[in-house]
Amino acid sequence: MTNKKISFKEIVSHAKQYGFVFPSSEIYDGINAIYDYGQYGIYLKNNIKEYWWKSMIQINENIIGLDTSILMHPNIWKASGHISKFKEIFLYNEDTKYSYRLDFLIENYFKTNLNLNKEKKLKHNIIKYLDKKLKINEKDKILKLINKIKIIDPKQKKLTKWTKIYEYNLMFKIPLKEHEKKNFYLRPETAQGIFTNFLNVLNTSKMKIPFGIAQIGKVFRKEIIARQFLFRMREFEQMEMQFFIHPNQEEKWLEYWKKKRLKWHLSLGLGKKKYRFYEHEQLAHYAKKAYDIQFKFTFGFKELEGIHSRANFDLKNHEKYSKKRFRVFDKEKKNFYIPYIIETSVGLDRIFLAVFSSSLKKETIKDTKKERIILKINPALSPIKAAIFPLIRDKRLIFYAKEIYKNLKLYFILIYEEKDSIGKRYRRQDAIGTPICVTIDFKTLKDKCVTMRFRDKMLQKRVLIKDLKREIKKETSMNQLFKLL
Ligand code: GAP
């Protein structure tokens, strides 16, 4: 078997053609950076969710889960700093009529203009200068610098004058009632629902520091440069866990969660070389220290998950704005303190993209020289666990196959198919990542055995019908992932 490279365009098109991801509102020409999950995509997405949820909540006795609302009191976003600081700086080019995010322009400049081994210091100085100017809000000085170091327009690839610099808050604003002046916001992170329920959890559970609260939910951001399919969307899902600790344990737990989250990603089997850590020089407004787990997408290493120390930024501010006490008692020191928080935050859609894009393979089969597109996804995440086929459309085989399907569908997500040749049916299942195909043939009528065909190696074996449930479970169970954690 030989492998051929698959382009990003082919990945996006496969996702649509095989019912994984559709562009939203397509019949009205679509809407940029918003997507719908199709009949197979939803299973893959739910399997990733289930794996994350169980590995947080079920495996760890000191982590519980919540499901908090998307709309929250607007003061939450004042306290969290999102109203004043969740902004991106953009530069506008009058000649080309394009706007770019400042960090994107700078990153692009470093990549294309600097030899980073030799000019590390220059990079450091530019970042330091920008940081300083941003802090004191001297945007005109930033504009001057961008023009001085001659940053080109990345799309037009020509040197032009940058004419405007402006800020843009990334939260979607909505009035809750008609004619209401007060604005509500669609949440841009799930974390705030966790912080604002910290006292409720303390009062209603047996949780004691250190402990975590996890949540999965939709978030919304007015991304200006939404791009790369599921990578940067305007509506997406986050899986976040906030771990509350004593302030003097910050370093220990930050390291703990970095290791633990990397292990989780590695358990998906996409390959160790695809991951690396990146420490942020420029920090989000809430973060004291921040690391990304980056993943090697087809368009390069990019952030997959963020692991941050938020220190006591959030609870301290909620204490100030809500006038409630977010403190716990330190038995040793006999005083009250505001807990620190270590956050792990990952985009569900980004993991989906990582899993889907790096599992999609184009293979040429050695003997037949035929090409097959195969989604070599971890069987525990596969949308469909097994496909049940009668070898041909014969009444007796159909009866047997349907009986098997009827019994097993109580335990697994299955597909029953009798249309087309068996070869074509195999190809269709390969393309959606079904790890097992079960064929009922005339021998089955005598020996009560069926043929199991395994997706990756195309190996076949005969098994007794009564053992099928055990065999499918062995191959597709999520337990095999948990064992790697
Ligand atoms: N609570 C912290 C927080 O929201 P973040 O780095 O802004 O941190 C965390 O986001 C994760 O959410 C990212 O690592 C990424 O996986 C995902 N994410 C962020 N913006 C996204 C977008 N526009 N589209 C898809 N996923 C996104």
C-alpha cells in the first residue's frame, strides 16, 4: 500500500461529500466561517466530546461538570475584562482596502523577513515595543513602526502605506429586549459560567481545593479573519476545565495539566511529532502564564489547546463587581485566600479538524493498483462502529443480516447496506472511517459464522455470530483510549 498526500482542499471537500461538515446556510450562498455538522460529523464530534468529558469528569474524582447559560449578566463581562480588553488591533490599508490583525501582520513579518536564529533580539525588541505601546494605548506609534519596518500587505504582496489602526471588540452584542439600552453578549468563552458558579459548587458539593470544574459549550466571537475551515470560526464549541488551587501551587499544577493534556492528545494516535508546546510572550488580558499545545495542521503548527495560569484574576474581579466573597480558608495559615486557577481550554472543532484531516489517507492498493480514500480514524472515535452487509441481495442473507443488525444496534452505531457490489460498499465505509464490515454469506446459513473485514489492513476473519458483539466492542471501545491516559 502506498500513501499519497491529500490537500487541504480535498479534506474540506471530503468532509462535505461524505456528510461530515456542511457550510452553513449554503442554499443562500453560505455564511463565512460558520459550519454545520452532518450525519457522520455529529457522531465524530460527540465521540470526541464524550472522550474529553469522561477523561475529565469520570476519571478524576476531583473534577465535576456544569452546563451554564450562554447569555449572562453583562457585568460578568465587565468583571472578566472582556468588555475593555477582549479586542483585536487591526491595521487598514487604504490602497488595497484590506484589514489585517496586528499579530498576524507581525508574525508574518517575522517569518518572511527575519532570520530568527540571528535576529532573535530584534524580534524580542519589536514585541517589547509593541507591548509597551499597547499598554499605554499609543496606537499611532504602532502605526508608525509598521510603516517604518516596511511591512508589506500579505495578500497583495506589495509595499503600501498603512493608514489606519483601530480596535475591534470580538464579542457579539445583543439587546435582550426591543428598545433596551443595556447590551447582553454572546459568551466568548465558557470559563465565566464556571467562575460565577464557584460558590454554588462549593456550597453544594464536597469539593475542596484543589478541584476542577469542567464544561463543554458553544461560544461566539466576531473573528474578522475567520479562515481555514473549522480552525477559526465565529460560532464554535469549547471544552474547558478550570482547576482551583492554592496560590503557592501554581507552578506544580500548571506543569501537571500541561503533561496531562498532552497525554490526552497523544492517546488519539495522530503521532507524537504532530504536537509541540509554545509559550506565549504576549499574554491574554487574564493570563499570568500561557502555553499552547500546537498541532501540525496541513497549514503548519497552530494552537490546538491553551493551558493558562489565570492566577486570581477572575475571582478577584468577580469579588469586586459582585460584592460576594470568593475566598476559602487556609487551615495551615489560618487565613482566607482567593484561589488561583489553572485553565485547560480546547476547541472541539479544532480537535475535529486535527483528527479528521490527519486521518484522511489516499492509498494505492498494491495488488489491484486501485486507489482508495480511507478515514483511518481511531475506532473509538469512528462515527459508525460496524457496517452489516448481506453478500448479495438474497432473501435468506438479507433476513440473517437484518436480524444481526437489529440485535447489535442496541449496543453500537451501525449501518445496514445491501445496495451495490460488496467492493463499493467497502469503499463507502472506508471513506467514512467505519473500522469493521460484517458480511453474511451462504456459508453463514450453515456455520453461523460471518466475515469481519478490518478497515486499515483489509484483513478478514470468520467469527461466530454469537461472538460479534464482543469482537466489535473489543475493536471500538473507548476504554482502549482511557488505558493510555
Ligand atoms: N478561556 C480561554 C480561552 O478561551 P482561547 O485561547 O481564546 O482561550 C481556547 O481559546 C481554545 O478555543 C483555542 O485553543 C482553540 O482551540 C479554540 N478556539 C479559539 N478561537 C477559535 C475559533 N475562532 N474557532 C475555533 N476554535 C477556536
